[in-house]
Amino acid sequence: MRDFDKKQLALLARDAKVLCPELRRNQFLDDATLAQLRNERFVKMVHHAYANVAMYRRKYDGAGVDINAIRSIDDAKHLPIIEKQDLIDNYPHDAIAKGYELSELTTAVTGGSSGSTVTVAYSERTMRERVLTAYRIYDMMMDGYRPEHVQTYVYTGKYPLSGLTKTDYRLEHIWTLDPLDKAVATLRQSKPHMLTLYPSRLEDIRRHLTPGDVEALRERLIVINVKSEMSTQDQRDEWSDFFGVPVLDEYGSEELAGTVAAQCRHGGYHIWEDIQLVEIVSPNGEVLPDGEEGDLVATCYYNWAMPIIRYRQNDIASLKPASEKCACDRNLRMLATFSGRQNSSFVLPSGRFLSSGYLLDIGYTRLMDYRTAISGWALILETPTKAIFECIPGRDMNEEVRAKIASQIGEFLFGELEVEVRLVDELPTTNRGKRNQIINRTN
């Protein structure tokens, strides 16, 4: 993403004065006021997309949608679901709204189907709103994000700004692919109040820290924010015990212009309902009842340049009932479960479905049980009948341990798959530095 120039920074400071209080207030709106806000924003975005984006006009007309009958979120179910391939096929000309020039937009690239990539475009205003909605997450996770706080983030690239102003809300960057010695040295030097990074990189760093490093970090560290990869609550609890601070998950999407949901310090997995609509649907698009797992479909309310409406994320999740409230008093719906990517799940020969969360627990508990024999891992469904547990061996790896791990994983996979424990020098990563710990090569 392009950096914010002086003009953008000045506009960001201006917008913050209005938008930050509004974003803070929206978390605690009463049911009726929040519903009215959501309905207005959803309807406005749908009508904008129909009038100005060729892809949506074609989709809606083809499905026989009466656009004037879309008057609230309750009518969302009448709109076709947009798939990744729709964005790939229609970008840029039929996906960008009239009145926007591609050369003036910021673009981001994310993974698509069959190895293809999805490109998403944002206006300058959307980018400013994206920054300020992110700061709201930091405020929630830290129970107050103040100007003197420092965030250190381990990521593929730098954020488009180094702080909200020249001196406040300082951001320190570590490259994801930096050697661990260098990453730890930078981490110590930056003395963060908030650490943001991929879960797999947090585990890498944790295993590389000395007791002195941990003690130094604990002097100022308030919270750790993990994002962009799957992690389980058991993993986050383990890391929380190790670092002595909450480790909270953030679920975001480039297609949806940022964060969709995030955990508060009470553990509630809040959906940002004032900027996103989240629905859970069956494979054929039927909206599912609360508590039932299905495909997560979402709508972004503030990307006017490239509207994203009822977009299937290919993630599996379920919703808590709207009546269930969090101890933090935020009046926002919560995810009940988040099981991760469909392409990071396994289907066994019997038809039994294993979510990425379950599979992550298999690998992570092997890592914990064999700390000196394993220093990294990935679980791969190589064929419909064979799984491979790739691991970087530690000093105590031997054939007996290898056989035990294979046997244990076989039991977790209900005896339906042949299991091979394969010793490797390094594990696969994407070009963004993410580590895919659960890989399904049969998809």
C-alpha cells in the first residue's frame, strides 16, 4: 500500500476529531439506534453499488432483484452472494464504481481461488477510515490506547503511516522474514505496549526469547494482538500465560477493508456491526440460525470505490444470539465459533469434517508435548488417504519420538488416514511471510 502523504496525514488528523468519538460511541448504542444505523448504511451501499458498479447491476438484474425493495438488512438474503472469482473476473473496470479513477486508488492483493489473486481498491477516504477503525480495535484491546503508547508490529510490509501524528501513537515495524535474532533485538529496543503479529511468528519469537528478553518485554507490554492466521483459544491462553498479558485475536480481510471482528479483554469476539454486516450461510446461500456453523458472508459499509456486498470469505464460523451480551458492555454481536478457512480443513474418507481449529490443536499440542524434539510444524492432507506432519526437528528428535507422533496424530484423525512424520529444514510460507500450518492439497 502507498504511504500517506502530508495531505492524507492532515486529512487523517481532521477526520479523527469527528470519526474517533463516533466509532467509540457506536460500540455502546442501544439496540434500536444500532439497528437503524446498520439498516441505513446497508441500504445506501447496496443502492450505490447497483447504480454505479457494473458487476452488481448485472448480478442483481440477473437474479431478478427489485432494488427498490431492498429497505433493510432483513432484505440482504434476497441479494446474490459474491464469490472470489467474481472479483477476479470483474476487476478493475466492472468492479470499480463510476466516478473513481483506478490511478487515484490504493490497491491491495490477497489470495484467491485456484492460485489466482484478488485485487481490492480503496479511496483515500476509505483508507483514512480503515486506519481509524483499526485504532478503535487497539483501544478496545488495550483498555485505552493513549498517545504515548507504542505498537510494534511484525508484518510483511509497513503500515502507510508511522503514527497518528508525528509524535503520538508511535508504530515500530519488524519485517516478518527478519532473522529471529534481529527480530528479538528490534522488539527489545522498541519496548512496545502492544505487539501485533502472525500467530506462527509469535510462537517462533517466543521460543527464541531468553528469560531476560521476557522480563524486559513485560516492563511495558499490555496486550498481544494476533491476526491474519488461524489460532485457537488454547494457543492464545498458553501465550498469555507465558508473556503475562492478554493475547487477543483479530479477524480481518483485505476485501472487507480491514477488521471484521476482534476480541475484547473479556474474550468476547465482537463484530464491528457499524461498519460490517456478517451473515452465516449454508453452501447454497441459505442464512443459518444462530449457533450453527457455516460460511461467513460479509458486507463492508465504507468502501465506496469498490463495494463489497455479501462476499463469501470462505471462512467457517457461527454467531452468538443477539441477546447474549459481553461483560465489556459493548452492544455488538459476537462470533460464537471461528473455525477458519475451508481450504485449511480436512474431510476424511468417511466424510467426517475436521475444522482448521481442531487440526491446529493437533499440531500445537504435539509442539507442546515434544518441545525439545519439534521447533516448527505443518499438517498437510497430501492425498484423500494420507496426511503428512512436516516438522523441523529439535535436538531430541529420534525415530521413537517420530513414531509416537505419527501414532498420536493418527488417533486424532480417527484412524482414517495414513500418517507420515517428515523432517524438514524449513516450513512453507506465502510470499507475505504467513505460515500455512494446515494445508489441504486435495482441494
